[in-house]
Amino acid sequence: EIVLTQSPTTMAASPGEKVTITCRASSSVSYMHWYQQKAGASPKPWIYDTSKLASGVPNRFSGSGSGTSYSLTISSMETEDTATYYCQQWSRNSLITFGSGTKLEIK
Amino acid sequence: EVQLVESGGGLVQPGSPLKVSCAASGFTFTSNWLNWIRQAPGKGLEWVASINPDGSNTYYPDTVKGRFVVSKDNAKNTGYLQMNNLRSEDTAMYYCARDRGLPWGYFDYWGQGVMVTVSS
């Protein structure tokens, strides 16, 4: 099983601050996907195929990475970005695993 | 508009079975994999089952293999998750999600979820 380790677990950022969330895989993966989940709501597709923004996602978000190291970046934190973010991978041998999540709050 | 609507959750006793459903609309149900993902209260997301478009292949993680069975009725545009011998640790919100397709493993639509509580 491919284990995804997200860091940090929780963080708080000020409005306008740059935010980076990392996701490290225990083995190399081809793509990483990210989901945003707000309290009491279903997860929303957010970034797919490592760097493509899902429909409606603001362009202050970006994704990057390869192999075992991936990241989600917010260029300028806004209040509405407060949520938990999960990374997720698919591989033929390991199938589907999620990271444990990063809770992002506004300062 | 793609929609996935789960139903059938509730409170059950340990050891009991429960079947939850996922009604799909707005897309060709026979074209996409269907997946189930759960979230225990206050915890993260956990994949629990996948089924291919024609229903001939299913996959599970070890945590539920042998107890959970995923199926789909393409005539009814509905997917199912049969959960047997339920345990307290199965208590969670259960979401169905559509796989986008090649490349596999990206869930582009999710349902609102259905709560399953296992308690005596």
C-alpha cells in the first residue's frame, strides 16, 4: 500500500500569506489529486493530475510535484480557503489511498 | 448535471448487515467506475470499494475485504454497497464518487453522503 503523508497536519495563515501543503508518497506515483472539504460538506475535487485546477477553483491555487513529493500552494490566502485539504493517489498495485488531511485556518 | 444521491443509512447493531445505495443521473452510468469512500466522525477519508463500469470487477482494501460487497444495477443507474458483519469502527459517513476515467483514480463527482452508525 502506498502511504501518503501530509504536512503540516494543521496550520493557520494570515490573509494574503502564501501557503504550501505537502504530500509525500511512500513510493513513486504518477499523479496526485487534491480535494477540499469544508465542515459538514462532501469533499470537492480541487486539483487533479497533479497541477490541473478543477472547475471553479480560483487561480491562486496551484499544484506541483512528481515521483514521491507533491504540493498544493495558495499564492495569497483568503478567508474562503479555510478548509481541510486531502491528497489522493491511484496506482495499479496499491489502488486508492488518501493523505490524512491538512486543516487550514485563517489567522 | 451529474448527480449522485446516497440513501439507506441508519443506526444498526454490531454484527448486522446494511445496504446503502447511490442513485446516479446526468451521465452515462455504464461509462465510469463507481467508488465508495467513508469518513469516520472527525477523521480523514478512507477508500472502501470500487466497481468497474459493467460491474464485472470489484476492488476493496483489506480493512473491508470479505465483509463489504459493491455492486451496480446499470438498468436502474444505481450503485450499492452491501456491508455485512458491521463493527463499531465502520461508523462513518459513506460517500459514493464517480471516477473520471483514464487516467484512473480521480473522483470528479461526489454524493452528499449517508451516515452509518454501528452501535448497540
